[in-house]
Amino acid sequence: MQGYQPSERRRRSMLRRREMPLWQELPLLLVVAFCLAVLIRTFLVQAFYIPSGSMENTLLVKDRVLVNKVVYDLRDPERGEIVVFRGTDNWAPEVTEPVSNSFASKLGRTVGDLVGVSRPGERDFIKRVIGLPGDKVACCDSQGRVTVNGVGIDESYIAEGFNSDINQPPNPNQCTSRRFTQVTIPPGEMFVMGDHRAVSQDARCQGPVPIKNVIGRAFVVVWPSNRFTSLSVPDAWKAYDAQHTTAEGLPVQRQDPGTGSLLLPFLFSAGLSARSGLLFVTRRRRLRS
């Protein structure tokens, strides 16, 4: 028995050191969760708020989408994908709303930006990729469709009434007309357009965008909950890429990451918090028994 007592005392001492009261553990969990959110937002996935109707009806005002920030480190954007990017100096902000300068508002914007749930900046845009380097993009063919390298694209995601007027002459400063002269996409750039062609100010009148300006690919609508859906590449673009090569003469090899795999960081961080809470409850129950 004398040899048993020291080990028992050491075990009890270790248990006491491991125990942490709720008022200490809760702030620690919040700090860990905040740090994880910042890391995820910076390197993996970021939430973006949709401020305008330029992507209706695919994306509505006040929708929130998750953007994969890793995928374009591995490959370039592909036709039909919805991307978030920083506009060039030629791109005018689509939404300019008054911003409060109160301390609470500034603090909220700072925290929101750190964890990736704030409104996008004036130079952040979300559009659909239509043309890649070397592509010749124009509108319209005999059926009123956008053409890529002379092939008309059936864009079923553009609802009736969301197209611009085909009879209105092109305006180099305003994207009010569906028609525009053929554009050859320069190397290192892409041609992007909004799905609501009647209101979207895009590459038709503001010019192509450098691929290096892309922040990431929007892959799922997460809010509001009744609009939860993945943002997959439309079949028309998949069919086009299957039958046509890129400007480099190679077929497009799509490597769409699954939505589930991109949500793993969130599930992992949530699992850490849940596990820690479960251990805390278990310890409390053991102490009370």
C-alpha cells in the first residue's frame, strides 16, 4: 500500500492541473475558433456577400457564397465557373452605399473582414468566366447567343428578361446592349460577364480582367438556408470544353473539388470545439459523481 500512495497522489494532482473552470475554458475556445476562422479565411475558404443583382437569378442580392481560394493555385479558371476577383482601374464599383464611421461599425467591419463575413470591397466583383486567353468572344449569333471562337453557347441560366436589349447599339462605356464586337482575350486575362446582362457592368464595356486578380471560385450558396445550393459549371460549358481545345491546343481537364472536401476545415474546427466541450462536461460529471 505504501508503494501505491505516491502514484495515486500524482494521478490526482495531474487531474487537478488538467481541470479548467468554464470561465477560463470558454474564452480559450473562442480565441481558438477565431484564429481558425482567420486562417481558413486567409488561405482556404472565404464567405462573400452579394451586394448587387448583376448575377441574378443565379445569385440574388444578400446571398452569401463560399469561395475556394486554393483551387486557382493549382490551375487557371475555366469557362463557365463563377469567380470573385479584384477589378482593374477600368472597373467602376457596382454598389456604392454610405458607410458608417462609428467605432462600433468600424470594429464590426474589421472583425467581419478578419473572419471573412464582411461585405466585399468596392473593387471586388463576382462574375462568370466566358472567355480564356486566346479566345474570341462576341455577341450575337443568329439566335442571340454569345459566341466563343464562333460557337454559340446556350446559357440556360439566363432567365427571360435578364438579358440586355439585342436591338440597342453597343456602348463602349455602358453594358446596356447585349451586342458587342468580337474581342480576342489577351494572354494572362479572362473575359467575364454577369448572368443578369441587362444590369451587369462587366467585360463587355470594362475590359478583360487579369487572371492574377482572381481571389477564388464561388462553389456554394450557404445563406439564406432555403437557397443552399452548389454553383456547378453549367452543362453547356462542359459540352463546349469537351469538344474544343484551349488556346494552347489542349482539352480542358476539369478538376472540380467536391463541396464536402472544402467544408472539412469548418467541420474540423467545429469538431474541435464540440470535443473540447464534451470533455469539459465529462470531467464535470465525473467530479460531481
